[in-house]
Amino acid sequence: MSEQVLVPEMMLRFTCNQQGCCCKGWRIPFSDQDLVGLMKLLEPDECTERMAGLRVFVDKTTKVVEQVQLATVGEDFACQFLEGASCGLQRRYGAENLPRICQAFPAHAQPGAEASELHFDAVCPEVLEQLDEDDAPFQLAEVEVEPGSSLEWRARYLFPLPAIHIGERTFEPTELWTLRRRILKVVEEEGGRGGAAIDTLARISYAMARLVNEDQPIDAFEIREGEPVQPFEEHFEVCMRAHHPVPMAKAAYTYRRFVFAIELEGLAWEELVDHLAWRPEWREGFDWREPELQPLMLRFLGHRFFSSFDRLPDDRQLGFNYGTVTHGLATAMRFAMALRDWTGRERVDRDVLKVALGMSEFMYRSWRLPAATMPWFGLTPKAPTLITGKRPDATEEVPS
Ligand code: SF4
């Protein structure tokens, strides 16, 4: 019997740039099966050498191995098998013998309501290029998985999702498909009529706030025309200002290996922090309704709302999961304006926006921010304790 997967339509044409950007800068999290597969491939002496410095992470309760990480090499913390910009394991043994994460990245699958769903990571520059492939509205495609295809490898890299909370209610992710279907329909319609991403995001955020604050049943989730946008825009600007420029600049610096859409060579990195410092006049110098940027912003919104259930793993609160889309876009706006000024451009163009979106995704992925320290649109004052079920712990680590 053939298997179907649900995938953002533009990602059907995704191809890796073969630059090895995801093969360095972090320790790649292999599974224990990946490790066993690797050990079978390698000669005993090489195997011993490669395993030196191996880290194993075990779940404290179940004692099950969560992930293993090989030691990295060099100043850029590269995978041991990276040869220039290409993979030495793939060259020697073929892509079919790579660890599963390497076969699947930048995508993984999640069980969906109707079929498995493929989620592509917008940290990857080629995922961002696909989002910018054309101006067509965001759409999902249901496709048959061909045996031995990259789609099959990605579909096999399946991550189950835990239960999701809305206030004090708990749902299986598959029960929440109604919400996503309605959001994706609005994003698609807005893209079709040349609407503005911020207005769409405002309407979705009002609908989400009603769902959480009023304990609405899922089926009552309604994205309405004519919601007042100004309060949401004020919130959006608060989100833009939310972070100190120094950790933002650090995140941008770490992300530099993923940047191909604009030229950063020769720029002084120490100056980026000044460009990232919040300036009130930014609001006058940048129009987030700029027509040229809307198709990409709307396609990004569709992409993020499709894959939003795996965010904020500690809270698993849908109000926060969906709110991260606003934070991600607002922070991308701030990165975009800083990149515009730093690279000497007159305006934020789509190439700058792509890089800014990737930086923002990467920054939130790298940080662990307690949800109650962040601004959330429209959630009532009781929300932090109601939603998280715990008060923020002052001893929790936040990035310096
Ligand atoms: S980040 Fe994306 S484009 Fe770069 S090597 Fe990885 S999969 Fe390829």
C-alpha cells in the first residue's frame, strides 16, 4: 500500500546547496540506531578513533538513550566526516547509509490528522529560497512517497508529538488540525488577494486569544475580518524591541554559515550590534506592509503555522506555540533593518528578509526563554500562571 505525506507544496522542489552549512557549528544529534549503523560501516580502528569524545544523553526516568553526539573538529565545530563542503560518509558509503538525521535534514515528519506531515526547517537557506520561489499563496500538497526517494527518508524520520494544552485543557495534536486548516485557509486567501502579513497575523492572534481566554471549543475558533489592527501592531513593536542587541548579534554571528543570499564578506561584525540597537525612528523608516515583501512574509506565516506544534517543548501551550510566530516575524523585522543598514542598502529587499527570517528562526531555536518572560498578544493577565501551570523560576537560565 502506498504512503501519503502532507508537505508544503514549494518544498517538493527543495534541493540542498551542498555547502555543508548544517554539518558544522553544532554537535549533530544521532540516535542510538544511527550510531550502531555507523559502527557497522567503519573499520574497527577508525570506529574507535571516531567514537572518542562521544556524548550519550539518557532520559532520567526511562533510562532510554535520547541521543548521541560525536565530538566535533576544528574551530568551526565541524562534523568529523565533513570533507571541504561535502560529506565523507556519503562519498564512501552512499546517501542510503547515512544516519537518518543526515538523510532527512532539513525536514522531519510528524504524525498528522490525515497523513504524516513533513516539516522543513527555515534555518536552512534553501528552505528560505523555496519560500521565496515565487509569489503564489502558501499551499499544502498530499503526495505519494516513492520508495528510496528523499521524501521517503524524510517521512521515515518521524517525531511523535506530545499532547498540547490550551489553558487547562489538553488535546492530541491531531485534534487541533481544525485550527491549522482555518489559519492556512486565511493565509492562502490573503496571499491570493495581495493582503498584508501583519493584518493576517493580527486576525489569527485575536482568534487565538479568544480560544484561550474564553475556553472556547475548538470548533468555535474563528478568524474574523475587521479586527482592529493597531493594538496588534503596538504589540508587534514591543516584540521587536524585546531583546538586547548583544545576544542578537551573537546569534547572527553563529548563523553566518547559513547566509548565502547576501554578501557579508568584509563587513565588521562588531558593528552589527550597533545596528541592532533599538531606535524609535526605525518605525518610520520601514513599512512592514511593503507590497514586495508580502508574498514571502505570507508564505513564511503559512509555513510556520503548519509546523507550529513542536515549538516551546516545555510549555506545550498552543497560545505560546502560535505566539512564537509573531515573535519570529517581529525579530526578523529587527534583523532585517539592521542588515539593511549594516550592508549599506537603501531598503529591506527580499534577500535581506530571507536572511533575517533565518536568523530569527535560528535565534529562537538556540535560546531557551521562559514563556512568562515574553509578551503575548491578547492573553488575559491571569494567563501566565493559567497557561504555564507554573510561575517562572528565577533560577532558570536565560541567555546572557
Ligand atoms: S543547511 Fe540546508 S542547504 Fe545547507 S547543507 Fe544543510 S540541508 Fe543543505
